[in-house]
Amino acid sequence: MPERERYSYEFTVFNILEYLVKRKQLGPVSKYHLTTRVHLPSQRPDRVSSVLNLIVERGWVSVVKTEHASFYRITEEGEKEYNRWIKDFLDFVRSLYRK
């Protein structure tokens, strides 16, 4: 049986932030929604929970609690952080091609 590939914590954070930014106009999503719709291969639910807790603590995502579930929504700070990561990555890639 082939070994399952596990993505880094940072990659998981980035994927969740990206997903929430792209669908922010559609409203908050549940943890189940995130684990089934975000490309997070081989991530255990407890690892996704850990990432969600971290990004909520950082203020990048807010939690909307209802009687039956919690829903997650990107915050303005989370969107700024996501955009900063994208800019830093693009700057890095561009630096590879400068002479």
C-alpha cells in the first residue's frame, strides 16, 4: 500500500484561507464542508480542527455558532494575511527569474 502524503501545516492553513476567501460572498461554512470540499488529502479531522483553532485564535477566521454546528467565515484580517502570503510567494517566484 502506498504511503499517504501529508501536507504541511502551512499548506493546510493556506488552502483553508484560500477557500474561504474565494467563497466569502456565499457565507460561512461548516468544518464538515471544509474537510470535504477543500483539497486537503490525507488530513485527519483532528489536524483540520487544530488548523481551524489556530486561524480563529489569530483572528483570520471568525466562528458563527448555532444550536447544532459552528460555521467559519474569513475575516478582513484573514483576507489581508492571505493576500500577503500570495504577494510574498509571487515576489519569491519573480526573484528566481531576475538576473
